[in-house]
Amino acid sequence: MLLAIDAGNTNCVFALVDGEEIKTRWRIATDPRRTGDEYAVWLHQLLELEGYGRGDVSQVIIGTVVPRALHNLEVLSKKYFNVEPMVAGQGRAEWPIALDVEEPQSVGADRALNTIAAHAKHAGDLIVIDFGTATTFDAIDFSGAYKGGIIAPGINLSLDALVGAAAKLPRVAISEPEDESVIGRTTETQMLIGVYWGYVAMIEGLVARMKAEIGRPVTVIATGGLAVLFDKHTDAFDAIEPDLTIHGLALLAARASR
């Protein structure tokens, strides 16, 4: 089976993939200082809890937007799985898509992987919204080429900045609103309204502007851990694909292994 590793700015997701099926997945905070040995202790225990062992892993692919995390993940693969890992965007796992932007080398691995998976799953022009540390909006044309997009602060980042810059505001956890009122009667609800409904307005506004600029029918796909938080309160999404990046890694690994 394939061990697909998606190392993001906040979390690192490990997924065991058999063909096109994700058997199980685990999440750990991204820390470039974490050694391959530390990853191994954590991961091997989780594999055993799910009824798997090191011998079940025959391939490893790593996608990361944190360059400093790559070395220790490669050590994990070589030392504990005896597998030379594929690195998304490099060597035999080079991107099979056109990165039609002015600085293709600056496109994050997660955005390229989302492009690969979204084009494989959906026809026509696409917009992929990934709710992570940053919220990204990516335009993908009908041929599967990445055409560019938007980077906005993630919702938790926005909330942290608000609390950090205003001494009297309390720390609150982002959550789905209890109702659709936009007039809050406590400080906490006013903060949640501002961040949550402000984010919904941003999503809808940016999607509408992107669609107008593309000028053709577009399917909008949402991914990332917080995508479901907004789905009930906006019609901006046509599909929710929570594991889009992992599917992109699996597709890239299958192509590289041919």
C-alpha cells in the first residue's frame, strides 16, 4: 500500500491508500524539528491500532509546503519502511499538469496536488477552495491546467490576529453560528459573526468575481478541514472533497510508478 504524506503549514496528514481507497488517516502538528525516529514511534503505534504493520507499506510519497520538514520525512521512509520516497513535484513525481502562471516554481505542492485530483474527479473549468492555514482559491481550466488563484488568511489565522491585536477581546473558538442573525448581543457572538459571516461574504464575493473572469460554467470544489463549517450557510460550493490533496498524492504516485 501507499503511505501518502501531506505536510502542511499547520498539520501533517499521513494516509494509508490502497488503490483509490483511503484506508485510514492520521494527523499530527507540523514541526520541522520532529525527527524521523519520532515520526516512526508515533506512526507505528497507529498502524498497529488499525491492524497494519510496516510491511504493508510498499510506497511512500511526500507532498510538502514546509521545506524544512522534508528531510526527516525522507528519513522516516528510508529507515523504517525501507522505501525511497517520491517527492511531489520532483524527479519521477514531477507535475503532469501545466502550471500556467508567471512563477510556476512558486506554486505550493498542495495547490498542484489539488489541481491533479480535482481535474481527475470533475470535468470542465474548476475553482478549488482549500481551507487551511491560508484559504486558497485556485482556477483550473477544462484541460487541467493550473491558471492561478487567490491567497487569503485562513479563518483561524484571522481570529488569532484579531485577538492578538485587541487587548480586551477574548479568545474564542470558531464554530457554526446558532442562527443567521448578524447582530450580536455579546462580545463573543459579535466576534464570531464578524469572522464567520465575513468569511462567507468573502467566499461568495471572490467566487463570483472568479466566475465572471473565467467566463464559462465553473464547478466549485471545497476542501480542507474547515470546508464543512461553511457548507450549510452558502451555496458557493458544488462539491466537498475533504481528502483532495491525499487523492492528488495517490494519483501522482500511481503515475510515477508506471
